[in-house]
Amino acid sequence: MKKDNFNIFYDRRNSDSIKWSAYSGDILPNWIADADYAVPEVVVSSLRERLKHPVFGYCNQHPQKLQELIVQRMKRLYQWEIKADWLCFIPGVVGGLNSSRAIMGDIGSNAVTALPVYPHVKNATPVLERPMKFSSMQNVNGRFTPDFDELEAAIDDKTKMLMLCNPHNPVGTVYTKTELSTFAQIAEKHNLLICSDDIHADFVLYEDKPYRPIASLSPDIAERTITLMAASKTFNIAGLVCSYAIIPNEMLRRQFTTQVKGLVGEVNIFGFLASEAAYEHGQEWLAAQIVHLRDNAEYCHRRINAMPMLSMNKMEATFLAWVNAEKLNEKVKAVGFNNAYEYFLTYGVAVSDGQPFGDPNYFRLNLATGYKTLKEVLDTVETAVAALPHQL
């Protein structure tokens, strides 16, 4: 698999792409977390083969081969031994997050997480009547870490769940074993369930920053943990809607499956097939993608930190850059814009606004694209930033 394959441009305008259809044709989109490059050929071949059969009825929701591949993958990559019957397949991690909140406790109970964080971790669907509470991440020595004292102070007698995102979207941190152990100790002390959104587990950029599932720390922690994962981000197949929860606790697993049945829906034939093909044959493609993303991350880091009024940490994982624009926001407000996101739109690029993640002083960039596109995004941002002093 050649690294250059990730630089081939596929025009997604006027297609079914949310990313490329949300804005007018003159706006370069760099927001929602999917990739602009082609999926592994093994995935395409698997789908083509299945399309030769003209019947697409309801499918088995317990695909044995995929279960076996996931069990093997967890052991091989993360030294985590799981069982096939711990797996609960769901269309997407977002449904898994809300299903987890739904079973954490009675109406009025709450879950706690640290901000900023992926909006669907941050926002519980209102129909659940189970709100969220928040603490803060802190940027220490160029790395975002949890403020554990503030996190524990946010817990009250109605708090029933600790919600994590590891590796972290959007700040790019991979939690260390010590940090995970501290989360685990807090959960045990306050008798909390843990729901961990680990969908970016495969996107570790450096070998010295390994990903560990919090459930792998001990059997006791595993018994209180719901781990959410998918091949969807890893292999750019999010549109085929196939994710899974790993739930060792039998009672918790039964509650989860009862909750999702009839509400979240089922995985379709093609989601299962694509995930199976990717996990069985896509490791070489994934390894090449990581090289590409690491190059993009380091390039973005150099470019952003060379621009006035912007800065970012070195990314440990994911393909999402979290950019500090606090100083820039002060400037753009003086010329009639609410934030950098709005200002950049006038120059023709759409980034992700930091407000939905819980910090309006930041914006997020998507690096899962070709070098030429990323350079165009960064060139546009640089031009917009450089123009500000002349406007004030």
C-alpha cells in the first residue's frame, strides 16, 4: 500500500457527502470527521461480491466471523482478552452513548465528563432526562490532561456514569495507564459505570503513546465498563453504519441490548461485510494511513504554530487538530465576527467551531485528507490571519 494513495483527490461535491454538501460550492470543507481518500480496495471488493446476490433482506446480527476478528484484534493490538458474547453490534457509537446513559440510572440521574469533548459525548439526548455534568481538561506542558480534582468535585449523589473519550476527540490525547487508573479509582470510589468512546483507538500516531482500553486494567473495572468501538473511522466506512459495544458484565449487557432494540436499530448487511473485510485484510492499508496522518499532523503543527494568534499541541492520536484561537477571536470580534469559524468562512474554508465541543476559543481541523487539500486549508487560514492587522 503506497502512502501516495492517500493524496489522490476524489471529488465529493454534488455527491451524498455531508461534509462536501453542507456549504456552498466555493467553501472548502474541513469539518466533519470522515476522510477524503478511498477506502481499502478489499472493502470495495467485498461489497461488489455481495451485490452479485440480488436479495437484501434482514441480516444476522451476530456475525460469527466478525466477532472472531474483533476478539483476535483486541488481543493482538491491545493485549485485551475479550469474549465474543461480550459484543453488542449497533449502527453507530452515538446511539451507544445515549443507550449507555439511558441504563445508567433512573430519570434525573446524571453522567460526568471533561470538556472539551466530542459533542455527542457532551450532549445527552433530552428525551432521556438524564443530564450531563462537566469538569475541565487542562493544557499542561503542551498536553491536555484531566483535572481529576475538578472531575471528582462535579460528582454528586445523582451521578451514575463517567464518560470518557480515548483517544480524545478533539484534543488528541491518548490517556496514559496512570490516567486511566485514576479514572478507574474515581469510578470505583463513587460506584460509577464507565462508558468509554474509543472509536479512535486505531489512530495512535506514535508508538510511545500506546492506546489502552480502560476495561483492560482489571476484571473489576471491566465489569463496570461499556467500551464503544468501530471500524468506521479507521477505514473510512462511517456511511455503512456498523459499530459495537464491548460489555463484559452480563446484566449490563442485557440492559444495553434491551435498550437499543427497537430504538437504535440494527446494523445492515454492508456495514457488517465492510467491517469484516477491513479487519481481516486492511492492516497494511491502516499502517500506511497512519504514516500519512502523522505526516499531516506534523505539517499542520508546524504551520499553525508559525501563524500569529494561533497555536496547537503536538497530536498524540486521531486525525483531528485542536487549534487555540483565543487571541484571534479577540481580533475577529472587533471586526464583527463571533469567532474564528465565522471569519474563516468569509475566506472560503469551513472548520469545526469549538463551541459545540465546549470551548469557543478553539476550532478543529480535519487532517484526513490529501496533502494538497490540507495545504490549501492552511494557506487559507494563514491568509485570513495575516489580513486581520490591516483591518484594525
